[in-house]
Amino acid sequence: MNRKKYLLLALLLTMVTAGGAQPPARRAEAAAKVQKTNANNLTLRAKLTFPTANPVSEDVVWRRDVYRELRLDDAANVGLAYPVVPTDGNMNLFTLLFKLMMAGPARGGVNVYQYRLDGQERFADDARIKPLTFLDDHHIFYEKTDKGVHIDNSDIPSAEVKRYYIKESAYYDQTTASFHRKVVALCPILERDDDFGHGTTSYPLFWVRYDDVAPALAKQRVRTSALNQAETMSLADFFTLHLYRGKIYKTDNLLGQTRPSLGNDSTLTQEQRRIEQEIATFESRIWGDPARKDSVDSTAAQQQGTAKASRKREERKPAATPKRLRRGASQKAAGSTPARVSVRRERH
């Protein structure tokens, strides 16, 4: 009897072990499938808390795309340029983008795309830039080894990157009833001296999606103060909080074409301010114009103002002085009555 119990128990253990054991390949495939299924499933709370994790939807009621030029000699943007050479795991923005481009999507990197003559970004397969072609076109030294392409940190031309182009979208999301400003794309600009030393030439290098590099930006720190080295934040927070500063150099028109602003410096500055004011005005008036009131409120406010003005006039009016008025009146009456003269006639 005991032998039968032992045999039954051993049989049950064998069945449980066989059912629970799965090949590693099957487990990895199942985990990858779950991860892929839940990759873009963000809850409403996640969309409100982390708006940059949610891509800009095409189905929005209001949206304005602008292109800004960020100069690294501006005090607000200078943290993006340092350190020039990576030290202790810290690197500037261009070095990070360069390393992600060289790694490629297969090794945790990203794809970068050509900067076209019209300046418009185009994230298509035929516009992707091959890393080795990029190195050859811009004369960046590298060497091929058994492990791949090796580039020394000192050969990365991060010191020659003086500016950035960014595409920024301001939009109203009716799903969450919230207004957002989000960086959509980045483009580093390389500046090199001419062969004859007569000036510098600008080379916009590539466009890269911000969402593709956002996880790497969240891990990289940037200094936000020139006086306090401990005051740092992640590059992702720097762009999410819009701590950068740059002038608008291009925007989309009604025809769907993107053209740079034309005119002299004064006209260009006025156009930039007008666009900035349009975006700020829309954000402040999402729930209505606070300066405008309905007819009932306007009438009540007008009546209240009239009553206050009347009370002030009554308070400023001097008090009546009856005695003085009577005295003045009696004096006036006495002064206005001619003196009476009596003449006594004598009889002769």
C-alpha cells in the first residue's frame, strides 16, 4: 500500500515538472510578445504624468509646429556643449547622439536621417544615413578592428557643433484635455573653417527622432548652473521643462509647405514674437478668455462701479453750514438796501 502511494506521488511530481519546464527559447519568445503588446499601451495617468512618453497624435484639435535654432553660446543652452570630451561617463549632447548613431538599433542605438535642402525632416527608410558613410563624408577618423569600428573620443567633433535645430510641436490633446509643448526632432549643426580661412561653413548633420533618443537622454546628466556644479538634471528633463532658449526660424504655412521667414532683422523679430504670442495666447485661453465677461456680469460690474463713484462724490462734498449761510445772507441783504435819510423841514 505504501509502495503504491510512493509511486503515485512520484508520478504527480514528474507531471508537474514536465509541465512547468519550458525551453528557454519559448519563454523568451513569450516575454518578447508580451513586451511588444504592451509597448505603446499607456494609461491615462501615465499620459498626464509623462507627456513626452506619448507620441504626438495626428488627431488633435489644435497644433502648431515651429523650428527653433539653439545656439550653444547662449547661457541657457551652454550645458549642452559640455564636457567636450567624455569624462567619468558624462558626455555632451552631440557625443551621446553620435554614439547612438554608431551603435545602431541592433545594439541599443538609433537611426538618423538625412538633412534635406529644404530643411524638412523625413523619417523614411530611404533617408537613413549609414554610419560609415557619415564618417567618410565629414572626414572623421576611425579604424576598423576585429570587434568593429573604433573611434577615439578625441576624434568625435563635438567641439565643432555650435548650434542645434529642433522641431517643437505645441498642441492641445482633447483626450486628456491638456496643452503640451513637445520636442519632436533634433539636428546638430557642425561649423568648420573654410579652406582659405575666410569664414565658417555650417553643416546640418542629420535629423533624429526625439522619442528614439529619449531613454538615453533620461540617463545622461547636464549642468544647469555655471556657479553650482551640483545643480544638474537629466537631458530629458531639460527638454521636457523647456529650459532651452532659441529663436523661431521656420514654421509651417497653410499650404503645408515649410518656408523660412523672409525679410530684414526687424521684420523677422516681429514675426517671431507674433508666433510666440499666438502660442501663448492659445494656451492661456483654452478654457475661455478671462478678460471677456457675459452681459449679466458686465451690467452688474457697471452698476457696482457707478454706485461706488456716487458714494465717493458724496463723501468729498463739503458739509452744509446753515449759520454762515444765514449770516452771509443778512450781510448781503444789509449791503444791498440803500441808507434811509430823514430831512426835517422848518416852517417859516
